Amino acid sequence: MPSPPADADGGRRRRFDRSDRLRSRQQFDRVFASGRKVVTRHVVARLRPLLPGERTRVGLSVGRKVGDAPARNRVKRCLRAAWREVRHDLPAPMEVVLIARPRSAPRTTAEALDSLRRVVARAGEDPGGSRDTRDRRGPRRGRSPR
């Protein structure tokens, strides 16, 4: 059997295999029940730490408010591409659920990559701290202040 094709850098292709994904409702519920929330401009991420040696896995949630089927598929494709770039930068193995925000879902891989880099940067912060994990980019438009 031939070996898999190589990237330009000579390594194996970055894949998004079945074992790298959260697939069942129970897996998603477990992350929501005990995971930490990180909010960025384009995505809301739920992070659940795993034991060392376990495999980091991701689940995607792109709701119908994001757009029609082609728009949702484009957002998922962008999130998967960005995830392949940043998943090895996580400080420890985690289960991650990425939820596209309806009014500002990432439309390009660059937007998704920017958001996921922010998520990864916050993944190493102390989860018990009192620090707010929201991405502060000024006042919230169109909504009353909290």
C-alpha cells in the first residue's frame, strides 16, 4: 500500500479523521457540562481538559441561523481548515466544541484562524480564575448594555 501524499513541508497531510471528532450527543453534552467557555468574535468554544496521553478532539456546531446549507458548509469547512492549523498548539489534550456565532460566523479561513488562535491562547489560562474570557472589542452594537 502506498504511503499518504506529503505536504509542501514534507510532512503528512493534515487530516480530520473520525477519531479526531466529537460525534455523539453524549460527547457534546459532556463537554458542555464540564467544559470552560471561551468567547471570541466569530466562535464560542467550549473546552474540556483530558488526561495526558488522550487524543484532542473537536466538534463543530453551525446552526441554521448562520445561513442556508451552502453557507453553513462553507463555515464548517473554514473552521476545519483553521482547526488543522492550531490543534497542535493547545497546551494539553482537550475536547473542544466550536460553535459558530450566528451574526458573525467566520466566512473565510483567515477569520476562523484568527478566532481559533485566540481560543488556543486562552486555553492555557487558569480556568478557576476570575478573569472574563470574552473577546472585548468595544461596545456591543444593537443590544442594551448588561
